[in-house]
Amino acid sequence: MDIDKYKSQEGVLVAVDCIIFGFDGQQLQALLIKRGFEPEKGKWSLMGGFVNPDESTDDAAIRVLNQLTGMNNIYMEQLYCFSNVNRDAAGRVISIAYFALINIGDYSDQLQQDHEARWFPMDQIPNLIFDHQEMVAKAKERLQQKVANHPIGFELLPEKFTLPQLQNLYEAIYEQSLDKRNFTRKILALGILNKLNEKEKESSRKGAFYFVFDKNKYNKLQHEGLKFL
Amino acid sequence: MDIDKYKSQEGVLVAVDCIIFGFDGQQLQALLIKRGFEPEKGKWSLMGGFVNPDESTDDAAIRVLNQLTGMNNIYMEQLYCFSNVNRDAAGRVISIAYFALINIGDYSDQLQQDHEARWFPMDQIPNLIFDHQEMVAKAKERLQQKVANHPIGFELLPEKFTLPQLQNLYEAIYEQSLDKRNFTRKILALGILNKLNEKEKESSRKGAFYFVFDKNKYNKLQHEGLKFL
DNA sequence: ATAATAATTGTTATATATACACTTATTAAA
DNA sequence: TTTAATAAGTGTATATATAACAATTATTAT
């Protein structure tokens, strides 16, 4: 058979799609674009693109994310390969979905306009093309799982954040309210936050102290058993 | 742009590879084959194959698994997409890896000979082609995670199994020994096993009672919080 | 000075996880 | 038939983690 086995193959295209999560302080959001080409032109869609022959799917996802956000060094993780034969109306395309976490405050309005992009709260996602709805659903599940054991929630917040903000984030991700006292105790007991001598004063009279995530402290711990919630 | 966007794409082949796990009563094992074609002909490898234009990657993985084992209705789960540009020496191929759990006792020696296949204990995996070593490592990790919350370990055992056998399985997967009393109590407390009035007498004088997994009982529970270990 | 608002803090009860060793059933050998 | 050997089966006490619950404090606007 030799490498004829390779030559006789063809006909499947490979794409990537990105679920981009943000957090506005209250709700978990996803960044969607109006698709700019046929088929399904003008419909809401995840940002995506084909994988070039000279790049890995990771590279492709980073490129695609950068096209939409202008950002680099974003937290991103491969989610799943979607490959139903008829998932893309225009041809045989499999898509490797990725999800990314960005600080919504860093995202520029200009880019948003250039790409006809918009943030949607997770409970108000519009109809999406192809199987993108399924991708979003799976991304949310994965985020819920992952955030329970890994310190990735901070990627969705500004560098300085308050404990109430952090709690709001977890409540948004898990879609349930949490007890303030238990939450605070548990998070601080992890020993991975540094308290700043500075308060956020916008959302209350008393003000809430800022904290920052200390990656060094985290790395020194045994990563296996870290339970965030 | 239209669907020229599609037509201009090409050059990436799509394959699947299967990590097939078995359990011999003592050790977790993986089924490997001697690769029958170039490149890397004659080296140890995972079972794999190209994805046809008319099938999903799931379908391709099921087909590939069936080729090697003759079995159907096997537990299988998509693992990860491996896509480094130079991962396959003969061309630009991305591979969607799957892992499967089979009852080693159901696997026929005949098929094993036909395909030059062999079971290897997980701590004695030989050098594998391409990035298959990485795939095996990732599959093991995923199995460890998954088995902690989902009743998939039973896929690796005969329909009837004893508690010591089940404990051996978990010890093999986690690579650590467990306390007999705590293990038994915890597993039985889940309420998903039925005790048979029959003993396995090969491995001890006293004999150990057989149990079977009761899928109905499991389905009636709240699946979220089920902690096996 | 007072009212209003959200941040901050502690205790108790319950559930879960861990550590630990003797008794029992059975068969092969004496 | 007794005895020895082997692995199965079983209970309790302690430590840790989780869950439930409300009063006090800091600050600013009135």
C-alpha cells in the first residue's frame, strides 16, 4: 500500500471555531460575529476559519482569535472536534472548537464594530449557524468543570478584583447563588490571593478590598487536589 | 468571497486513532498493533485510519475499532485532536484520538494474530510511532478523571465481577492501593450494584461474591454528584 | 447626626473521608 | 477429622470538609 494510502485520501476540510467568553461583572457572555460570507451570510456565528497546511489547529485558533480581538497570550483550550457529515451546508468540513477566556474590559469597541461582533449573555444567545449552538453548550459545560479545579476564572476578571466580583463570576458560571461567608473562607483558604491595600468604591459605600491572583503561590501547591468549588 | 473560501482550501488529511484499554485482573493494558504500511512499517502503533468523506470521526473510530476487534457497541469517547504540522512523517495529517474500554476476555486471540496486535501493560508500553505515546498518556489521564465520576470502569470487567476485582481495577487505573473497607463501603453505598448469590472461587478458598452493575439504578440517580473515588 | 448600603466576619451542625485489625468461610494438607 | 493457610468480609473512631445561618462594620449621601 505504501503512501498511496495517503495520496488516495481527500475531501475533508479542517476548520477551527472559537467560543470566546467574557464577564461583565454580572453575567457570563459570549462574543459572536455576523458571518461575512456564504453560506449563512449575515447570521450570527462563532468566529472561525480554515486551518492552513502550515499550522496546527492550536495555531489556527490563536490566529483566528487574534483576528477578532487583536489580543495575544489569551487563555485558550481545545474543546472538541465536531464532524457530523452534514454540519456545514457548503461542504465536508470538520471543525475543532476552542474556547477562550478574556477580560471583557480589554476588548476594544473598534474591533467589535469592524467585525460586526457583539457580546451576548449566555442566556440570550441567538440562533447560530450550523452546530455552533452545540459548541457553545459544550464550552459552557467544560468551563464549569474546569473552573472547579483550575484557577482559570481569573482570566475573565481584571488583574485587580474584589471578592464580591469573584463570587459573582462563580455564580454566573455555575448559574447558582453561593453563600458569601463560605465562599470567602474557601477561596482565601486556598492561599493563592494577595490582598491589596486599596478598595474598589464604585459599587458600595464601604468599598471592597482588591485582590490579585498570585500565580507563584499557586504553582508551589500540589495542583491535583485544588478544589475551587 | 462566497464559497470560493471553501474551494481554495486543501492539503490537510484527517485520521482517527484509538487507544484501546483492557484489564487483565491486575494491570491496565493497551492494545497495540504492528503498523502494516509505510512510513514506520513494522513499528508499534495505535490502531487508526483515515476518515472517509461520508462518515463522521465518531463513525470512523467505530469502524477502525471494529476492524481490529470485531466488536460493536464498545464504550468509546473522543479524546483530543492532535495536529502538529510534522506529527506524521508522510504528510500533513491531523488525528482525532479516541479511547475505548473493552472487556479483555471478549477479545479474540485470532484477531490478535491477524493484526499482529498485542496487549501491553501500561507501564511497559513500547516506543510508538509519531505522537502516539502522547495520545496514550492523555488517554490514561482522561480515564483517571472520567472514572472518578462516571460508571465506565465496569466496561473493563466481565458482566459478573467481585468487589476485590473491582478494587484491583481502580487501583490499577489510579496506580495506588486503596483501603479495602473504605472502598467496599463507598462502592456499595452508591446503590448501583446487585449482589449475586454466587461466588468466584478461583482466587481464594473462601470465594468472593459476584456483583453486577445495575444500569437502571444508576440512571435513576442524580448523575452530577456521583463520586466513585 | 442619621439612614442607607454593601462588605466583612464566626459558629455550629452535618456529612464525608481517613485510618486502622479482627473474624469468617473455605479448602488443602497433615 | 483436625489444622493451617488464604483471601473475603466487616465496624468504629477520628479528622476533615461542607453546609446552614445573621450580626457588625465601614462608608457616603442625606
